[in-house]
Amino acid sequence: MRLFEYEAKQVFAKYGLPTPRGFLAKTAKEAREFASLINAPVAVKSQIPVAGRAKAGGILFVDSPAEAEKAAKQLLGSEVKGIKVLSVWVEEKIAIKKELYFSITVDRANRCYVAVASAEGGVDIEELARTSPEKIVKVLIDPVYGFRLYHARQIAKRLGYTENQMTELASIFLKHYRVAMDFDAELAEMNPLVETIDGKFMAADTRLIIDDNALFRHQEFTSRPMEEAELTPQELQAQKTGLAYVKLDGDVGIIGNGAGLVMATLDAIQLYDGRPANFLDVGGGASADMMAAALDIVLSDPNVKVVFINILGGITRCDEVANGILEAQKRVGLTKPMVIRLVGTNEEEGRRILTDAGIHVLDSMEEAAQKTVELSKSGGD
Amino acid sequence: MLEYGTQIVAGMTPGKGGTSVHRVPVYDSVQEAKDAGDANASIIFVPAPFATDAAFEALDAGLKTIVIITEHIPVRDAVQVMYRAKKEGVAVIGPNTPGILTVGECKLGIMPAHVFKQGVVGLASRSGTLTYEIAAGLSARGLGQSTCIGLGGDPIVGLSFIDVLRKFERDEQTKAVALIGEIGGNFEEQAAEFIATEGYSKPVAAFVAGRTAPPGKRMGHAGAIIMGNTGTAASKIEAFKRAGVSVAEKPSDVAKLLADKLHQGF
């Protein structure tokens, strides 16, 4: 779960990390009030949970409360990086001497967390890693002993700081690490972490992505209505029903069981020159209900011309799937043509249920994919 | 698993000690279960919030192979489990895996046994149903399998493709290897480099799922996500090709590619 900047900053501040003074505004009028409260030049920052806002015009710097109101009016309700802006964070503008980068993230290959730092902050860190890897400091974190103060000092020193600045920076890194661990962060990032003109440090922008699988330990974030802003109606519905769904921009609706199989199904559709409209994994052991819910979601996408259901039953039973398809037919009506591939556990029963209902079933995934693409090209009728 | 011939000597469910399931005795702790039946492996099905505990309990009991079927284990927990397992020389398969199956001998997992036929192809995969798809394709073409291992769909898993390639290299039953990868992480790139630099002795074919996956979106598996520009299918396919590994365009091609390689008397 990607937290908004303001949420991340509140967490960071609670852990004693220096952050600029700021307020969350949901209206332009509020933005003006907060700007006069700050009584200095401010940054008006769109609250969307993705990186790269500044480049996309989602952050505006202004000098007066009146301008803050204008900036907020411009941003609120607009789309930045395809996401609707529902609130802005009005924050004291920092006089920056230098921008740094610091994050804690997961190193999959080494099966541990890693601290990543650079004396060149405010940039796309991956881009930097590619073009100038020597400018990036990486320290693998021992899962038992953790990230210690001396690691933090070493990093601060390698970023070019000495004496008080080195120890101050080290203490910031250590607190940041605490945040990352306590919040099960997939990524905890300060980018930029700035050195101000008077030699202090401040987390000017922060990102915190919580491991979805650890959300049971972070109940405070489980209901966040603002997340709805970034999800399509189909994605929202999938989230409610516990289905793994990703919206894509094609016209072939896809349902399958197992993430790898569904990805391979999308790839097959593309291989035959079709365009997948979505990824939808009903998971292992899907019930008729789940199957019907999945069809509901895919059929509700207006771009979908034809639906391809690809099921290979292991712990998923083909008869359950078949009943789910019929259930969906009853509930929403099968408004669009379907191609069904159904093999595996209880295959005969599943086929019989569908064939009796006049629905044709195929057994080769690739043949079915080809047929689906043909249907999508013929307009789906 | 019992049906398949796996010697399941004990079950473990706290509070159910003294009962039995399919005539297998159930115990309250892993240690008791291990002592009673002289087990050397454990398979974990418990829900994610409790699975880490179960893994540590199995480690404490000294079991040397641990299969974690459970999906949705937090990364922070998985990191701890893998760290200790590595230290103690314990093989962890998963989490989020269908398990491991040596055809005709033993199954520690949830795979549908009927798709597998005995043969010479060692199969390692990051996904479940796609493994069944490809194994069924191999079987239909007369290419049976030796052992099939699901590495698991999570970002942190116990075994990498390299670990499995090493084991297949030493396995006499295995004459060829199929690697089923997907987007996310860099296990495929590492495997490609390993194959190229070590001069891997057995033919390898690969399939990589997720050519159409957009960046930043989780495709079902927690581990199937392109972060920025790392973990793309293109990068993995490119790496395999550079290493001389044949890459299948679609699942059924894996069988074709391996059949060709084996016929060439590789």
C-alpha cells in the first residue's frame, strides 16, 4: 500500500525525523489559510501516491497565500500522472543547499533489506543507478543485527559529511530505518533529503510503501477512502471481492487461475495480435461465487469485446468454475461472447455443465487464445 | 500426498494433539511430531500470520527441508526465515509455492499429480498453474519429468533458479531443464549468467510470463512486479538468449524446444 506523502511525513515526524511544516488542504480556501499560517513561501503539492509529481507539474511553488489558493485551485480536481488530485499538502518552502537520497528497500536477490543512499538526490534513483552506479552507496542489512548507528555514520561519511553533520545525518538514517521496519516498508524513501542553506537536514519528500501482506499488522491503514481516487471501478470491485485484477488498455477480457497462467494468457493474446483488457486471477480453489464475481467485473468494463476464460484445474474444480459461469449468466446476462478453456480436476463434469447450457468449451489454451483474438477483431458479435 | 506415496508420518495442529487424520497421528508441536515419526521434512499450510512461526518451529525441530505453501507472508518475516535457514543449511521451498514433486516417488505439495509423467526433464518454476500447463505439454509430447519444484511467487523465496540448476546438474535422472520464470526480481538474469559462465552441461529451455505486464503493477503474485525498469520480461528473455537458453514464445513451445535439443543428442 502506497501512502500519500502527507501520511508518510506524519509517520516520519512521529519518529523524530525533521520534516518541513505542512498542512493538508482539501479546498483552495484551506490552502490559502494554511499558507498564511506558515507565513512564508510555500510548496503546494498534489497528494497522489506515485513518484515523479514535480516533473508532471503536480508541485507548485508560490510566495503568497493568494497564490497558494490559486495553485490549489489549479491542482485540486485535476489529473496528475493520470490520478485525480483530491488534496494538496501546503508546506513551508525549504532553502536548499544540496539534495540527497536515502531509502530502505528490499533486496530480493540477497533476501534482505538494503539501505541505498546518494549525494545526488531529487532524481530518479534507478536512472542514476544505470548511468552513474558509482554515485550510489548500498549497504546490505543483516536480518538479525540490523542497521546500526555505525552503518549510518559510514553512509553519511561516504556522502561527504563530517563532524556534527555526519552524526546528525546518521541519526536521521537510523530513525528512518526504524520507520521502515516498524511499518513493514517495501520502500521507505526520502527523495530528496535536503541539506538546508544553514547546514541542517530535512526530509523534503518522503515515500512509504507498506508490504500489502503485512497490512494485518497495520490496521490503521486498512480503510483509506482516498485510495479510491486512483482505482478504476473494476479495480475497486476486485479489491472488495479479494480478486487480483489489473486494468489494461485492450479489448480482450481475461480470467484465469494462477498468476503465472494468467500472465501467460495475456502474453498469448498479444502473441496472436490481440490486446488484453485486464489481468484477473481468480486464485486457487475458486468457488462458483468467485467465478461469477470475476465475470461481473470483466463484463462491466465497457472496453471489453470478448472474454477469454482460461482454467487449469488443480485445487480449482472445473465444475465449480462452470457453475460460476452459469451463475454469472443468470445474474448479469452474458452480454459479450466468451471463449472458455477448461481442463483439469473434474473436467468432464465442468464441460458437461457448460455444453448442456450451450456453451462451447476448448481444451488447448493457445487454440482458445487464437479464437478469442479472431472474435475480438470481428467486433465481438 | 499420501496417495502419491509420500511417507507422511505425522501431522501438527496445536490443540489437536492425540487425534489422527487419514490414520496419520496428529501432535501439538513440531518437535513431538518429528520425534514420533523420524521426519526430515515439513510442509506448512497455516495462514500467513502464523506461517512464520510454523517455519521457525520446523527449523527449531531440526527439519532439513521446509515447504511453505502459504501465500501472503510478510517480506520482513520471510527475510528472517531465509536468513536462519541458510545459516543452518535448510532448504526452504516457497513461500507461495505448489511444492516439490519427484515423479512417481514423492510429492510435498498441492500439484495435481495426473499432469506429471516420469521422465528426464527437471522443471523449476515461479508459478503454480503455469507449471501444470507446461508439465502437461511436456507429458503429452512424451517428455516426462524427473523433479518439479515451485520456487514460489513471493519476492523473498528460499531457492533461486541457480540453486535448482545446481541440484539438477548432479541429478542423474535429469537430462534437460525447463525454467518457468515471470516478471519481477532478477532470478532469471542470474540463472542466465550462471548457465553461460559455468558452461552448464544440460540443455535448458525457458518460458517467461508477463511480456504484457505494465510496470509498477502486481500481477497476482507478490513477487510479480516490475519496479521502475528492473524485472521486465524483456530483460529476462534477452539474458536467457544471450546465455544460449532457448526461450519459448508460448507455453507449448517449451516441450518443442526441449524435444529438439534432446534429439540433437545434446
